[in-house]
Amino acid sequence: MAIVRINLLPHREQKRQARQRQFVSLAILSVLTGLLAVGIGYGVLQSRIDNQQSRNALLKTEIAKLDEQIKEIDRLREQIQAVIARKQIVETLQANRSEAVHLIDQLVRQLPDGVYLTSVKQIGPKVTLVGYAQSNARVSTLMRNIDSSPWVAQPELVEIRLVPAPGSTSGQRLSQFTLNLQIKKLAAPATPAGPTPANRPPAKGGPA
């Protein structure tokens, strides 16, 4: 009986090579899959980064606009404050424009005989008078006149002393005085209301 001999080496080599090709294919596929996943992840991440950078740029632009608006508001506020300050100054000047006239008029009216002034100084409502009087009694008369004035009040004697009369060669002496007073703030008189139809007197000859 004859013995049949079969050589399995080429078949085994072919299987080994097939397994190697399959392994290489799987490795390449795995690498490609990994690269694809990395690429997709990088693309998504980069897209998010770009989106966030766009938002940041938009926020910076809007913040810059708000900063400019805030600066403009500050400038407007300063201008408004300056206008208000000027308005208050104008209102003060308008309210006090007649004070100097009334003050001079009252000083002329209230100065008794034998008293004359050398200095009149006003700081706000306070007025300081410096002058000479023939006697202390005339200074007292001046203070009483100020008390009765409708425009000035609160006379306060700061100093009074006897001094030689200016330019006198006969040894005459006068009372030099310093006097403070206040300008009154008078309220504007109320405008009388006219008669209403209910209390208006009937015309002559008409029905009662």
C-alpha cells in the first residue's frame, strides 16, 4: 500500500501571510479611525474656540461702545452741573441786584447829622461800616435808625474810640466806630387776587 505525503508548509505560510495582512489592515484602519476622531475633535474644538473668540471680540466692541457712552454721560453731567452753577449765579445776581441800591439808599436815609462814613464793605448779607461821629450818642442814633429800617437790621457795634479829627489843627476829637449790620431778605409781596364772580359787586343799575 502506497503512502501519500502532503506538504502543508505553503498552506501554513499563506495563512500566516493572510493573518499579517489582516493585522496590518486592522492597524491601518485603527490609525485612520483615530486620526479621523482626532480631526473631528480638533475641528469641533477649533470651531468652539473660534465662536468664543468671536463672542469675546463682540463683547470687547460693545464694552468699548459702553465706555464711550459713559464718557459722554460724564461730559454731559459736567456740562449740566456747570449750567446749573451758572444758573444759580445768575439767579443770585438777579435776586441781589437791588441790594446795593437799597443799601446805599438806606445808609443815606439812616445816617444822622454829625455822622459820616469812610468805608462800606459787604460780604454776603453782612455789611461793615467804618466812619466818624461827633459823639457816641450819634452812633447810638444810627443803630436805632438801622433797627427801624425795612432793609437793614441787627446793628452790632464792633469798636468805638476817640481819635483826633482828620485834618483838624484845633485838637478836635471824634468818635471813630466800626459797625456791623445785616441786609434783610424780604419776601416778595403777594399779588392780591381780583374779585371772583361770586363776590364781585353788581354793576350799578343792574339786578341785585
